[in-house]
Amino acid sequence: MLLEEQRFLHEDLERLEQGISDRIAEDPRHIRERLNRDHQISGFLTRIQEQSKRLVDIYNDAEGSRTREIQSISTGDPFDEFYKQLNEIKDFHRRYPNEPVENLERAYKRKAPGEGESATSEVDHMFTGEEAFGRFLDLTTLHEDYLNLSGVKRLTYLQYLDAFDTFTHPHNPVKRADKTTDQYFNYVGRLASYLEDFLKRTRPLEDLDKLFRTFDQDFEKAWEANEVPGWGLEARSTGPTAPVTEGAGEGIWCPDCEKEFKNENVYKNHLSGKKHIKAAEARKARGMEAHNGDLNGHAPNSRGNTALRLKERAIAEREFRVSKLAAIMSNQRSSTRVNVERRQGMTERERQMELDALFAESAETAPRGAGDNSDSDSDDDSKIYNPLKLPLAWDGKPIPYWLYKLHGLGVEFSCEICGNFVYMGRRAFDKHFNEARHIYGLKCLGITNTTLFREITGIEDALKLWDKIQRDKKKEKTGTENVVQMEDADGNVMPEKVYY
């Protein structure tokens, strides 16, 4: 019954396209619902590819089964063929009486929790609480792995968020010899895997395989051109290395110790130390190994076939990928930093309340978006009940009224210097004296010293105070110039008034 299977596949493809069209027309407000919609569409697209492949195989008819079935229907008695297939269908259902019938009309429609779809979606199990459905990165475990590496500085989590994609000196203190250890190799691999997985979870509709292939191609070109930062071929040392300025560009760089010295005397004294001699011998050995590879028939700029060089290439490839992925997720990275700084100033009770509010909001939006069919209900859900016109919090909801009263956000403060701009609350009013709008207004009035004009909002008052300051300065200057100094018999210098 290939023709029936062919018809079923065509219907399935049309239902899938309709299901994708219905979901694209939606506009979820919550990030959880938006991610759930994108992952459902991604699953539909994958099924379309699978069903299309099956349909192409039927049309190709490599074994000739479809051709024979068409000939049997067109040449023989149609009633005999009909009853033959009917008996096969009855026999199948007699053997499998509890076989469920797939209804394609309802298979790809959005269902409410009461119609068989659970309130929890697949994205609920994809993200940790720290990631907040893909808004933030969760690098706490990788931060602990980084601190366990040898030769690293003790960085806080905030500092690690700024520097986890930097692998060169002087920002990364890990030496090249220490990077070839299994511990560092596993750390960089886990970091790259996490960023790739996070990108797949947050962007299910993008062609990420194509993006990763471009990363591989860019790395291959940089590796062949010997342009990967921190992984260039080391030249064979023929004598004492002359001081060169590298690293931060402020001192003398020692390529053997991979360390920067700001004092030349300290640099010269460390040359006789055991640590420097050991590092110089190791670097010389690596240079000799690369030189021997060149003598065996390799070009000076080509990669050797040694196991060490292959391991360096694998580590460099992971570092290169981490840098590329971090550049793509710069928005999540900055949001993570802001979120960590905000949560550090909260108590444990406030953190738990915020987490409960996030889950409660997710639970509320799930059944509402799934079960509404009328336009009026969807319009009511999209509106936020805010009769007091309270400011909105970070989650898009009005802040509590007690917090509104506590900060005095209902009190208006106007500033004539800022163009009669109105500031809501004392905190915003005090803060605006150091902002660009107020400073620019003072400069337009010819006032340069803005620190003395705090709490002054009127143009007339500011001009009067500025004129008084200028007069006092001129008076003080003329007074100091006209002072006559006298000297008594003991050599003491004093003004003329005191002297007489």
C-alpha cells in the first residue's frame, strides 16, 4: 500500500507546514514560551526533512514496488483489488485491536493542559535556575575548574566572566607548557562544549552547524598561517635572549618565563635563577624539536607531526572556538554580569522570592497561551493592570506600592537648568546633578565649576551664585596682590596691619 503511504506523507507535510505557520503567527511575551515555540518549530522542521526523504524514496521507486501497485490497480479488476486491501486492513486491526489511530488534524495543533498537554514544557528541563531560560550564562562550575588549574590567579566570578575567553599573556597567566596538561585540555573542552550547547538551546532555529564549520575553516587558515594567538612556532634559541617589550607593553618581557618585568635590574637578576634556567632549557628543547622537524622535510612554517604539536593544535582549536562563541554571546555575557552584581546585593530570602516569582509567572503564561482562542481574551492577557501608573520592574510588571512610597517616586522634582525636566523621586533628583544633561545646562550658562552648584535648579540662582564666586575670586586676588609685608628686628615676616 505504497500509494496510501505516499498520500499520508503528503498530508503529514501539509499539516506540519500549517502547524509551523500557526506558531510563527504567535507572539509570546515570556521568554519561556518563545523558546518553547522555537523548539517545537525546530522539531517540525526536522520531521519535515525526514518525511520528505521518505517521500523521495517512494517516488524514486528503486525496487519497482510503486510501479507494480499502480499496474495492479489499473489493469486488474478494481473491485477485487479494493476488497483485497480491505481484507488486509481488517486482518491488521484484528491482530492489533488496541492500535491507536493517528489524527493528523489534531497532531500538530496547540493543546491546552486539560486537552492532554502537560503544563510543563520541554524547555523547563533544558536550563538551570541560574540561566533563567537562556537569559544568563551559568559558569559557576567552570569557574571552580579554572581555579583548580596550576599557575592561575585567584579571580572572582565577576572577574572570570570578563576574562574566560582570553588565553594570551598578560591577561591569562597560564604558561604554554602548563596548557598541554590533561587538566587544562579537559577544562577548555568543557568550556567550549558548554557554550556550544547553550547556543543550541537558545537559538534552535539557526543553522549552527554551518556556523561551527566557519569556525573550523577560520581556525585552519589561522593555524596554517601561524597566526593563532599564543600558539606560534617557537624559534630555536642560539644564545641569550635580548630583552623585548611585550605583554602589557610597559616593561621587559622574558619569553622563557613568559613573564613581564617593569624593572631592568630585576630582569637581569632573574636570569641566573633556577626557574629561569629551567624554563629556558624547556623552550630550547621545543625549538630544537621544531627544528628537527624542519630538517626531516617539513617547511619552516608547516606543522610538525609530533604528538606535542598535535595536542597543542587541539587545545588551540578549543580556545579559538571559545573566543568566537563568547563574541557571539556578548549580550548574554553582559546581562550575566549585571545579574550577578544585582544578586550579590540581595539576601537569600529575596533570591528565593525572585525565583518563586519567575516560576509562578511561567506557570501562569503556559495555560493561558495554550487555551485562548478568542481575540478578546488574548487582548485582556496582554494588558498589564496598572491603575496607579507605577513604574515597571525588571520583569515588566509594576513595582509594589509600598516600594513606590518608600523611595518617594510620587514626588516630582523639576530642574530649570535641565530644560524643566521632571525627575520622579528624590534619588533620581540627587543623581541627576552628576549626569550629562545637568552639566551641559550649566556649561551653556557659562559655568565651568559644576561641583559648587548642587541642589541649585533655577537659572537665575545659578547665575547669581556664579557672579558672586567670580567677584570673590577677583577680590581675593587683588587683596593678595596689595598686601605689604613687613619684617621686624627678629626677621619675622607679617602684614603691614599686624606690624603696626
